[in-house]
Amino acid sequence: MSQASTEIIKISGHAGTVPGAGLNREFQVCKLVDTTTCIGCKACEVACLEWNGYTFSQTTFANSYQTMPETAWNYWNLIKFNEHERDDGSMMLLMRKDQCMHCEEPGCLEACPADGAIVQYANGIVDFQEAHCIGCGYCVTGCPFNIPKFSPEAHKVFKCTLCNDRVSVGLEPACIKACPTGCLHFGTKSDMKDLAESRAEQLRDVSGFADAGVYDPAGVGGTHVIYVLHDAKNPELYGGLPKDPHIPYSVWLWKKPLKWLGNLAMIGGIVGLALHYLRVGPKREEPIPPEDRGPS
Amino acid sequence: MSTTDTVRRPRTTTDFDEELIPRYSFVERVNHWFGALTYSYCLITGLAFWTPYLYWLAAIVGGGPTARFWHPWFGLFFTVSQFLMFVQWGGDMEMDHDDRVWADNIKAYINNEDDKLPPVGRFNWGQKIYFWAMVGSTILLLLSGFVLWYVEAVPWSFHILRYVAILIHASVALITIGLFLIHVYMSTLLEEGSFASMVYGTVTRAWAWTFHRKWYYQVTGKSRPNQ
């Protein structure tokens, strides 16, 4: 976690062993969102705005409790509501806190052309560095979760930072701090994974949700925000959580084979033209034969 | 005729041969250079966005955000120039039978054995292909470019459009770069007198006779002899 710089490996002039050396410490952070205990109070939405210095935006009413249709450049944390009718006719209000998933293999970072505009820290946080962002919007195309949002005012793209500024000084993210039900947890990836799995097991064994499970999609190498879902087989029910998210194939094609083919072709083309000039030289005008001279 | 002869042959053109005849009007030249400038801007900034190894190119046009801001606008300006070129030259760019024969023998052209080729009108097959490919590419770049320009305006339910647009924009841009390289090489280095013709608007009679014989007959009033 944030304490990477405080773990001591060697000590000068020190007799005996190094206290704490060899301790197996994990630096990967993770946010756990237990959708089964979320009450949709939106305290996380408020805390996110407050900590990050944004004011409330106009809400959009669309026959649900949801604040707006999707996250915005200045609204990084949004609970998505879905009135889901179950097979037995009963209704479930599914609520999922939507924000950046902090993918282990981030599509935004893969797509970004600007040097240093997106960084991935060793603790797993994927952070936008707006000072380097050029506002091209490639990250918008690269993200499988529809998270990066373009600001028409700043001409740059913004998203959840997982409160990197808080985490780096040993605090938990603002949304975690605000949650009144304890459905939000923050800790190391392995701890959160264990907690999530035990909660899912409880839901399966005790609460009768046979398909309960943990959402930590392998297609993006796992995420640093994970969910406990009552129905892990249908994540789409939770405000369109993709079932098998991955870096879009077209982004992969564009950034890998097409890029190298294109670079080779451009270099090859320039070399080829230079060789052509050296081999056959210029085309020069030739004298006009007498029969073609003068107007007829 | 061997390669060496072509390069070293002493010039034996006459004063008559060196007389200038108009080839490109003032408006044609202005539009050509407008297109060249706007394309070059899109090329420099586009290459900066294409690979980190060329990201430094953004610095010479004012930095990444500036490049990103103007790239789509210059793309629109380039589209305007392409539309005007279509109006100016579209008619001259229609393919005829001689062009097809010319294309079948393009190896002779590449080897500077131009005398083995059928006579050429105002534009040769290569120029026509370049023209139509650029017109078509411009349309594709424009359509995909709008998606990339306002990517956040594409609703999530249509986000496949983003994926299609990014591939089309990059692939078509690469095709135009290939064409552009050939165009610049041929008009500045390979075919002497071409660059000057786009600057001054004139060519010598000998140039016209050598490279665009049908056009030479047309503008000088010489009837076309049987080939």
C-alpha cells in the first residue's frame, strides 16, 4: 500500500537483524463494493464530490433514483439503479456504485498517445495526469467500462483517481469513509478478495442467492475495484456491468499489428523511394521532334 | 535506352522547346498549396498521435493539446481543398483507354522508359489514381474523424462506432501517407519541372511533349498523330 517507502530492507551500522525485513507485505490496493448491502444513499457520491472539489451538477430524472445516466467528467462516482424483476415476479432494486475499475490491464492507458497522461502505480491505481493530457479522447475508446469523460471546459479527460491523493498518505478513499452500511471496504487486493469471496459464500449458503459471486474480471487482468453481486452470472443487470470486459479488439489491432505494419511501411516507403532515385534517377524533358513543333 | 543514358544525355532542346505554356491556373495552385499545407499539418499532428516515438512532432506545432485542438479543424480545411480539387480537376481525372494501357505497363514508367507508354493527357494514370484515392480517403477520414473528434458524443450503446472509427482513421491515414510520399517524391525529385509547374503555373513545351503528349497536342493545337 502507501507504506512502500517506509518498509526498511537494510539499516546502516545496525547490529542484528532488520526489524520487519522479509515481511511479506502487499502493496496492491483494492476497493470492495458489496452491492448486496448497498442502500443507495449516495453518501459516496457526495463524499467524492466534496473531496475532489466538485459542486453538485443538475440531476437527471428518468423514473429512477439514479442521479444521472452515467458518470460525468466532474461526477466520478455514480450509483446505478436497476429495478429488476426476478423469475418469481418479485422485484429487486439492484444498486451498484459505478466508478473507474482501475484495471490491471488498462485500456485507457493502452490507447493514450500522450506521454505521461495516464500512469499505473505499483499499488494498482490508474491515474490520469491532466497536465499531460491532450484531450484526444482515445482513452474514451479504449475503456471497456465507459469511465473516462471529456470536459468541454478543460479540453481534458477526467475520472476517479481511487483517491490516490488520500491513499498515498495512508487514508482510505473518500467514498469508503462516507459509506454508512459498510458495503464499501478498502484494503489490499488479497484481503478484499478474501472478504468478497466469504461474503459471496454466505450469500450462496445462507441467503439463497445461488449465483452470488465476486466480479474481478480476468479479461482486463483483474481490477482494483471488485464487486460482490447477488447474480454474478448476469453482471449486465447492475447498470450495464460488462460480462467479459477486455481491451477492445480494434484498439489492440490499432496499437499493435497496425502500428508496426504502418511504421514498417512508412520507413520502407521512404527507403524504397530513395533507392528508386539512386537506381533510375530523374525523368527529364526531351527535345520535341520537328514534326511536333509549332502549331498545326 | 539505358538508365545511364537518361541521366547523362546532354540537353538538346531548342528555344521553341523551352517556351512556357500555362498548366495550372492561379486558383488551382492556391488550392493545391492550401491542400498541401492542411494535409501536412494533419500529417505532423497525426503522426504525433500515432506513435510515442513521433510524439515530439507535436512540440513543433505548439504542443499536444494545441495539436489535438487544431488537427480536426485542419482536417476540415483539407476536406474543403479536396472538394475544390474535385470541382477543378474531377473532369480531367476520368480514366480512358490509354490510361488502362498505361497502367498495364506501369513497370516501364517506374524504370523511366516512358517512350514505351501510350501518350498521356493532362494527367497520367498515376495522378488520376492518386486523385481518386485522396478524394475517397478524405471522405472516410472525415466521417471517422467526426466520431473521434466528438467521441464522448457517441452514446455508449453505439460505442462500436468508436472502435470502427479508430481503425478506419488510422488505416486510411496510412494509405494517404504512402500516396503522399510517392506524390512528393515524384513532383520534387523524380519528374523535373513538376514542382516549378505547381509554383509558377507554367511548363516548357518540351516538358508537356515529354510527359503529357496528348495534352501537348491539345493545348498547342497540334493534331494527334496516329500512335
